[in-house]
Amino acid sequence: MTSSPAHPASEPAGDRVETGGRRRPTLRSDLRAALPDGLIALVVTGAVFALIYVRIRAGTSSTLSVMPFMADTGKFWMYFLSQAFGWSALLWAWITVVLGLFLSGPRPSWPPLSGQRLERLHRTTSLNTIALIAAHALLFAAELFRSDSARWDSALVTAFVETFVPGGYVSGTGRIAIPIGQAALYLAIPLGLLFYVRHRIGPKTWRVLHRFVIAVYVLSVWHTLLYGTNVWYDGWFRTAVWLLQIPIAALLLLRLLRPARRSEELRGPRAHTGSPTGWGLRLGGRLAIAGVIVALIGVIVSGYDGGRTAPPEDTSSSHVEHD
Ligand code: HEM
């Protein structure tokens, strides 16, 4: 990595650093650049919140089938807003993973953006994904705090522990689903933000670590399908969430088969310069992703997607605690 001449003194400090003649993005400059898509994310969250709210009022939301006591929208609005942020977080995670795979695999002709613009959009959507996940979790904590009748200080500690400390939420499906969500959040922060110190840790180390960010996405989808009350039961919406994973798996496979960096190509075992174990592992990775695509198609076609059996039309007698 080379350093380049300093920028004029009038430029903001966050933008002064350069690499190889190109301005090196900093966290500060990217946070500024993240505003437009952050605003779009807020509009999307607002629209999802409105939809959830209307469905609760109309009694058609499956959240109500799981937790009938939530019919009081005036009381539980923070919970519904947390759900809405969960959906925008998942959507932004999907977008940022797709953009990342466009950058590291074969570049499609659409969207018609330069590599630099695409890269910047990938970084800003990543930052917004972290912010949206944080908002989702914080609103859940706020709802726990609001509904706790204990003294405010003890209610605050309980809400914090149940939301942010692995193992702090001790009942029902949440015992597994909440730590999965926490793992996604806690991995997303370093794996996303290490980019801004890559000149210190070395670009190669950064690239190797950043690859694991796909785990954040997998954990997020797992958490949603396990715990989201709007995808609690079998139905088209749950199937749609599964379906959306096919493009991700296909792009991941393409990225492995036709990486943007020629050095990452998997050549024949004879042409491979590294160890045979390394070659075997790389081949295994590609086969595993192909297997995931087949499994995803199997799940969608067979309908065995982990959804609970749909509740009866009249849910007033089917109270199942969602804990
Ligand atoms: C500290 C981490 C997290 C906590 C405490 C948390 C908490 C929760 C809770 C309590 C629910 C159940 C809401 C319901 O009744 O539907 C939920 C659902 C959900 N979460 Fe999370 N979550 C976390 C991380 C994540 C992450 C990383 C994502 C995705 C990027 C995510 C996306 C979602 C989605 C999409 C739902 C479904 C909401 C619905 O069904 O309407 N969550 N989460």
C-alpha cells in the first residue's frame, strides 16, 4: 500500500488519507455518504411499521396468533417498530451481501455503476445494516423496559441483559434465537468496521476476515426464520424469505467459481500452487454451496421449511406464549 501527497488543508480531516493516488475512505466520510440510503432505509422501516400496525389493528397479523395480548397497538408500538427495523435490517443485509458478491465475483452489467460507486454503496449499506440491527435490538430492549413493573433501575438492567447478553434471555425459542441474533450483531460490528483500519492490519488480513461476514447474514436469516412471529407459520411470506436466499447462494457459488481476483481461481490440482489440503478445502467449499442451493430448492418445493402449522382462522382460543 502506498501513501500519496497530502490533500489541501481545507479538506475535512476524515478525508485526508489516500492510498495509491485514490482517496482512502474513512469511517467519517462513509458515515456521511451513508445518509441517503439510511434515509431510504428509514422510509422502508416506516412503511413496514405501518403495514404491521394495520395488520395488528385488523386482527390479521400472525404476531397476534402467537401473542394475542399484543392487540393493544397503543401499548406495544415499540415492539412493532422493533419488528419493522428487523425487516429493514434483513433487507439491507441482503442488499449489501449482493453488492459485496458483485464486487468479488463476476460483475453484472446491471446496475450500471462503476466499480468505485458499487464499492461505496456496499460500504454504506453495510453501515446502515449495522445501525438498523442496533435499532431493532434497542427497541426490543425499550419494550422490555416499558413493560417491566420492577423499579426503573432493575428494569433497565433486566432489559439490557435480556437483549444484549448471550444467555440473558432464558425462556422458550428465544433462548436460541436471541443469541443467534446477538452473534450476528456482534460479528457484524468488527467484520464490517475493520475495513477502516485495514491499512493497519494489512489488506490481506482484512480480506480474509471480511469473508466471514457471510456468517452474519446466515445467522440473521436463521434468527428471523426461527423467531419472527410474522414468519412463524407456514405460508407464502415464509416461503418468500426462503426464496430470497437462492440468489445469495447462487451469487456466492459464482463468486467462488469466477472470482474477480484471478489469484482466487480454483485451478486443476496440478496447476494449484498451494497445499493439496488447501485445494481440497476450496473444492469442498464450492461443492458445499452447490449443495446449499439444492437444499434450498428442496425446502421450497417440499414445503418443509420449519414453519409451524398455520393457526385456525379464529385465533382467540389458540394462545401460544411467544417466549
Ligand atoms: C441483539 C440482537 C437481536 C435481538 C435481541 C433480536 C430480537 C428479536 C425478537 C425478540 C424478535 C421477535 C419479534 C417478533 O415477535 O416477531 C426478532 C425478530 C426478528 N429479528 Fe431480531 N434480534 C436481534 C438481531 C437481529 C438481526 C441481526 C437481524 C437481521 C439482520 C434481525 C432481524 C429480525 C427479523 C426480520 C425478525 C422478524 C420480525 C417479525 O416477525 O416481524 N434480528 N428479533
